[in-house]
Amino acid sequence: MKNSDALLREVRFNDQGLVCAIAQDAESGRVLMQAWMNRDTLKETLETGDMVYWSRSRQERWKKGETSGHTQKVQEARIDCDGDSLLFRIFQKGAACHKGYRSCFYRRAEDTTWGETESPCADMS
């Protein structure tokens, strides 16, 4: 991506060396997921165009789709006004959610319960 070094200079990583990354469908505008990136995964994402995150639970690099085949290709990267959140407009292949949904935000609050708003993706191969 153009100006990847300029973006890297603007990012304000938190105390753990991470920055919030939001993946948004480039075509529909739907928010698909939120994850974390460190400097190395952000740089790899910007250089390759493939979304690469940092797994806080596993403490390791996580390339989206590496095992599932449900990949994310970057169309555009944006940074917020404070430099502590990133927005990636992406092209999603398959489900973004590890539970098989197109978006991780498939539930909504209904009074005191959570209701599903969609079914899992048919293509979970």
C-alpha cells in the first residue's frame, strides 16, 4: 500500500504494543469484526494487502484465513483522529466470524437477552 510508512508513524499503540483494528466490508459498509494488531502485523498487512492480526489469547501472529480459507483483502486503510484505532475496508471471502457468521456482530440486545440477527454462512469449508 502507498504511504505505509507514513501510516505506521501515525499509529499510537497501547501499553501492550497493540492497536484496535476494525474490518469493514468494502462493498456493503457492514462492520465485520474487530481485532488487534501490533507493529509487525500492521506492517505485514500494509505490505501484502492481506489482513494479519495479533491474537491476544494465543500471543501470536494470525493471518485471517490461513487455516479457514476465509480471507480478507485490504481495499483501503484509515486511521482515526487520535491515531489509536484503524479501519480497514476489506473484501471478505467467507465468514469473518470464527463462529461461522459473515460478521462477528450477528447478535443484538433485545431487552435482557441477545438475539441472533442472521444465520451462519453456508460456505464454512
